[in-house]
Amino acid sequence: MSSAVKALPKDKRWLKYPGFDLAWNVMACIRCSRCYYVHTWDVKSWRFSEICPSLKRYMFSAYSAQGKMDIGIAILTGKLKVSQKVAEILYKCTLCGGCDVMCKDTMDMEPVKVFEALREICVKEGVGPLPQHKRFIESIEKNFNPYNEPHEKRLEWMPKDVKPAEKADVVYFVGCTSAYRRPEIAQATVRILKAAKVDFMMLHPEEYCCGGTALRVGVRDLAKKMIEHNIEAINKSGAKTVVTSCAGCYNMFNVKAREITNMKMNFKVLHITELIDSLIKEGRIKFTRELGLKVTYHDPCHLGRLSEPWTPGKPVGVKHYEIPRRILSRIPGVELVEMERIKENAWCCGAGGGVKAAYPEFAEWTAKERIEEAKTTGAEALVSSCPFCKTNLKDAAEDEMKIYDITELILQAI
Amino acid sequence: MSKMELLASEPIEAYPDYDAKKHLEIKEALIRILGPEWVSDEPEITQAYSRDWTAPGILEPRRPEFVVLPGSVEDVRAITKLANRLKFNLLPIGTGLCGLAGTLPNRGCTVTVDLAKRMNRIIRLDSKNMYAVVEPGVTYAQLHAEALKVGLTLSGAPEAGAQAKVLANHLFFALTGKSQRYGHAPHRILGAEIVLPDGELICLGSAATTNEYFWGSGPGPDLIGLIRGLTCSHGGLGIVTKLAVKLYPWPGPRVWPVEGYIPEKRVILPKDKFRWYLIKLPSEEKVIEAIYEIGRSEIGYAVHHFCAYYMNTWWAKSCEEYWRTWEEGYFQKLHPSLAVCLAGLTSPKQLEYEEKILKQIVEELGGEFVKDEKNWIEYTASNWLLDAQGPRMHRPSGTYSLFALDILDPEWADKVTRPNESLGDKVREKYTPPLVDDDHSHWIHSIEFGHYAVGEQDFLVEKSSLESVKASMQSVMEYITTALKEGSPCGVPQMASGRLNEFAGPVMGNYHVWLRKIKEAFDPNYVANPPYPIPIPEKEPKP
């Protein structure tokens, strides 16, 4: 520092963000309440101005990011027991990162990592994960998926007319939710790859759960085990590229793996929308059918504001805000209209962070909020790019609105 | 981590004034009024109401015994009447970031009344008569978004940011970006609905007689002073449940014109309607002359004299960027300067006219227009018309504190905040380090065309250093006691909420005497957020 600077902070962590530290983060919270709302410059109406589903639903400030920071302060100082109520507050959070990005606009802080760390403390203290989570944790350990489905049926969705290669540069990592609950997304994905003449292979039987589910409910060891198994299997396969159609899997490989393992990944990871965007540019995907559909796009949290590692002072998720919109705008007869809360301001679908399993009523309430917002645009369909989002939004929408994964629309238009 | 760094509230049972039997009695009664869903005494919930944005160490965090979420004015009345009957304390909060302890429990039997969650509607937005009636939970950003749709605007948001609540902030102090033209927030208050400390409901302004909220004065002596003013009552004279505020014509876009992604968002306003200028002037005296001349010419939409610390902290997108730019000295080199926004409110021709006048003033005063090399205007200044980046002022060292925040005339405001000369600057200098380097902060904020101004001095405090936090407390106390001793208590009134009024009053016309009489008259049971606005000594619990 120059001699003109008389008195710098003594702790150098104020001069440059040192990386995540739980105590430092909770101490740094200034209780400004920016975490309650979408970015203040982007508020377009009173009705759709909040960012935090948990706070909006449960109202006491304890459910906000600020409140959870306070819980962290009290736990770390021994002034609060790690109780069932602490667990309830922490797990009634979709870990959507809305607060996280608003906080980062103001301070060098990482609220989502704070929540994850506090959930790990809940696990250590025996109040987490919640009973509903324990069932899928056991299933991951036994079946390598959280849905208690047999591992050998992981590829049952594969259409007969699609034959993956034995060996290829591209691996399609289908993920548990597409494989067992949203096969139409997996089927659309492989058909698009086939149409674009992309050789791809599947990892099965070596494809396990990505570990995201375990990590988000605080069971870090299992998450580490799962992601390390998958990395090793992909490295062994020799593939250069992994494609996911699940935003959660994408986030796990692209962001979280770097936080929980030192294993080197000899491959790059793409979300299917990134690959399709390139294939369109190369002319390998051509749209031939007009769909005649007015749609609005829902940014999945894990394929938006949580999709890239954070560097203080830099935006995150930027490419994933643009790519799906660019694709939709190229599909003949598709008119894209935007909701008020989009991109980093997107309202969560409500399914994440273990909420769908433990608090289904809250998950559905959150999704209904999104459906209400989508309806104000006049769109006939709500499109997303994550099987988890599709599931929860579909459960909430009933017959009020069509819900699509982007791969389904792309396939329809090819 | 040191203990200071993570100072947290003790469990309420640990305080000597905790009474378990009374606690249970209050709990049952509150649940009868609101239902169990909206009453909590769980420590996991109340912990979130134990601090404001002041660093632990300056204030001791303490949990309230209860947090309640009323849904209507009837709920607030019922809770207030109960407080009088069972003798407990009511602490109303909006956003809860205050910074002056007014939203923090300071004694047992405190019930925090979180008004922001269920009483958060915009009751009316009257585009014809240009005002809005809001409940306590409405934010500046929400109201602004709705006002823009009908071609209206607010006077900007306070330094705390547009997430702050319109209602509480108007009562408190609200220095907003466009005060040059639209004045100081408490003067923009129209009608109001208040639950007095005894539970009686009154309406003020035109709402007192017509149930319309268009005018701030009502029949007879105007009681609106109960709820606003420099010292602010912090709920000590009742809970405001509805407030009407003025809106103004907006010639700009109907949606706030934002580009980019967090944290690199920029606001691009149409250049034929809005223009910002950074003007470097030869001296502090010339800055003040410019403020007067701009005011006399009746031009300007926003007029501020900022220091480098403010400019940098609002602009920088990370700690690292802040300190790098600080080391470069980029913003320090701009000092002394003025940031001026002109607006073509009636037409682009108005803007051209105002620009011509501004250029003449700058030329006559020997100033120069500075090139905005770091896009400070797009990243920072333009958003001052809607929002403010005040929360970012914490980023470089964790927190900040202040003295000399006061309403004065511009010349006086300069005198009490001027670098190297003012009392505040000398005190700050004495305590730096362990206070953190900030280039002698000095903010003059012109209000109503320079009829008056706000002078403010903030300074950086290292939140993780007990030594620095203690120094901030000592410096503020030294500032206040010296200013009072010298009989020129600039900066004291706004900071002198609660107990400090007792010290400020004797050198400021003995206002504390009548303030105490008002508190005694309106709050006979001393339940409305004691000791605000001023303590009643005989009713204070023994330490």
C-alpha cells in the first residue's frame, strides 16, 4: 500500500476476501436486509419484489439469510443450542442463492456456504438431516440414487431407437431425477444428440448420484464419495466432455466438486443448453417445425446465479442467463416473454435444498408463486432447464399452465 | 475469532430482569390476540431481532422476549392496550437496520412488534394528487416501482438503501438523493394513522377530518411532530400504522433502466432528461459557494459534496477493488468536488438551460468538469435517484460509525465537517489508527435549493478488532461531550436519541424538558419503547 494510506484494517481479510470461513462470514453480516428482496434497482412491482421464499412464507426474520447469520453467531458463541427448531429454520430453505447474490452485491460474503456449513453442524449434532432426508440418504448409499430405485434400471428410459456409443468423447450424465422421475427430459436429450449426430456414451453402471442431494442436506462425506466416484469413472472413460441435462448435476460438477474434493477432472462439463447453442451455431441443429407457443423462461438456481464459482466483485451465471433465451428465441413460432424476476433475481421453483422432501407444502407454495408470476406474462407455457424445477412447477401448476423442459421444446421443433 | 467478533445475545433467562411468571402471562395473552402462528418467544426466532447494523461491541446484542407479527391496526391496538395492562415494552420495527439502537431491546419484557411482514401493503397510490399511503412494510424500491408506472417518483431512497421501509425512514431522518429539489423526508409526510402508547387511534393531517391523506396539516395544533423530527421517537410516542408521502412527476422511463449483472449493474438514464456532472472546485469554500449559487439559480435535481471514501465505497464491487482504488488515490484526487444531477423535468430545454447556468457557475468559481473515467456516474450516481449504496460503506472494514450528522445551513454544515478543521475530524484523527483510513469524510447534502443542508462525517471502523470498535465508541463520546461543552452541539441532535437527549437538551434550549413532558403525557405507563424518545428517570428500572 502507498505511504499515503495511514491506517489499513489490521486483519488482512478485509483487504482481500480470503475464501470461505464460517465465523468470518456470520460476523460480517451487517443486517442490511438486502437479502430479503430482488435487487432494488430491478424491482418492477410490489407484488413480485421478494427474493426469499422462506422469509415470504414463514415471515419471521429468522427465516431470512440475515436471521440464519444470527443463528450462526449464536451457535458459534454457544448462546444457542443446535435444536430441532434450528434445524427446522435451516432446512426450510431451498438454498436457492437469491439472498447470496444480493448479499454479494454489498459485502464479500457467501450466505449459501454459511447455510451449508450450518446444516453440517446440524448433522454432527444429530438434528439433521431430517427424517425424510435420511430415507434418500440411505437410498443413495444403497442404490446410488435418492429415489429408492434399483441401480440397474438407471437407463430404462433409453429409447430403443437411440444407441449410445461404447466409447465416445462425450458422456451424457443423465442424473437421478431425469433417469427415474423425468424420463422425457433424458429421452429428449439423447434424441437431440442423435439428431445432431453427436456421438455420446453413458457411464452406466458407473454413473452414481452426483452427490448434490447429500451435500445440500449436510451429509458432506457421502457427497464427496459420490462425486469422486463419478469423476474417477469419467476420467477412466477417457471422455473429454460431460453433458448434463440437470442443473443440479451441473452445479455439482462445475462448482461444488471444487469445494469438496481435490480430484482433477480431465474433462469439461457442459449443460445441454450450452452444447445445443453451439450445435445451432455450427448448423448441426436446424429447426424445421413452427411451434406457435408463447413461453416464459424460469432460470433454475443451479443453472443461473449458482452455476459458476464466485470471484468477489464479478457477476456469476452470466452465460447461463443468455444461452437458454437465445435458443428459445431461435425456435420458430416461439415467442419469449419475460417474468419480472429473472436471471439473478429469479424466484426459486421451491424444490431445492431438500425442501421438496421435507416440506412439500412449502415447496408447492413456492412453485405456485412462480406460476402466478408466469401467468401475468400471458405465456401459455413455462419453460425451464432442470428436471427438478419441472417436477415441482408441474406439481403446482396442475392444469393452469403447461410446463416444459427446454429440451422438450427443442426436440419438438427439430 | 475473538469473543468480540462474534458477540451474541445471552439467553433472556440469563438477565436479572427476566420474570418467568410474567413471561408466561404475556405469552398467553399475546396468543389470544394474534394466534400462535404470529407470536414467538423461541430463541432461534428472537435471536434474529437482537442486533441492528451497528457492530457488536458498540451495542450489546439482546434478544427480545417475544417477536409478534401483527396483521392490522386492530392487532396493534390490542397489543398496545395489553402492554399497558400487563406492563411490558413495545418495540416497533420496520427493516430493523436503524444503527442508533432504536430497534434493539434494552430491557426485559420487551416485545418486538415486527410491522414489516404482514402490514406491508401500498394502500393507495393517488396519481392525480401525487401521493401514496403505505403500511409499515413497504420498501422504497417497491413504492418507487409502482410510482414509476404512473409517471411519478419518490425523492430517492436514503443512504441505507431502497430496501429500507418508507414509513419508518420518513419518520426517522431520510436523507434522499433528490432532496435538493424535493426536500427532507420528514417534510414530505402527509396524513398518518397512529396507535398512541395507550392504544388510542388517531389520524393526523387531512386524514384527521376527511379520511383523505393529501395534506400534512390537520385541525388545531399539529400533532404530526409527535412522530417525526431530528431526534425521532423510535416508537416511543406510539406506533404509526399508515403514512402518506408525497410523490413527484417523473419524466424518465416507466421501468428503472438497468444494464448488466450484479455486482456490475449500471443505470443508464436518457441523456436528454438527466445529466450528472462531477465538478472539481479549488477549495472547500468554493464548494459551498457553488451550492449556494446553484440553489439561488433554482437549478439542480441532486447536489452533493462527497468525499473519496463515499465515492469509492459505493462504486467498488469488492474489498479488493476498494483498497486497490484507494491506493491509486483516484477518488482522493477529485476532492473537493460536487456531484450534480440536472433534470429536464418539464422538457429537454429545461435541462439545456440548467446546464448553461451550471457551466457559468463553475466557470465563475474556477472549477472544472471532471471526466468520469471509472463510470462512477453509471455505477453509482444515477442510482442515487432511486436507491443508495449505503450498505456498501461497511465493506472495506466491516462497519463504520459517524458524527456530525445534522441539519444546518450549507456554510455551517461545511464548518462542522470540514477536513482538518472540524471537531469531528480532529477527534477522528486522534483515534486513527485503530480507526481505519478514510481521507476525512465530509458530506454536504444540499436540501431545497440550499435553504439548508446536511453535514455528515462517517468513518471506517474495523469490525473484527475490539480496539477499533472501542475507539469508535470513545471518539463518538468525545465528540458529543466536547461539542456540548463548547455549546455548539452540531451533530448531537440526530444522534441524541433516547438517553443522550438528557445531555443535549440543556445546551439546546432545554428541549429535553418539554420532550419529557410529552412522553409523560402520551405514555403514562412507560411502555412505548423506553427510553425513547427520552427516559423518565423515576420510571427507569434500577440498574
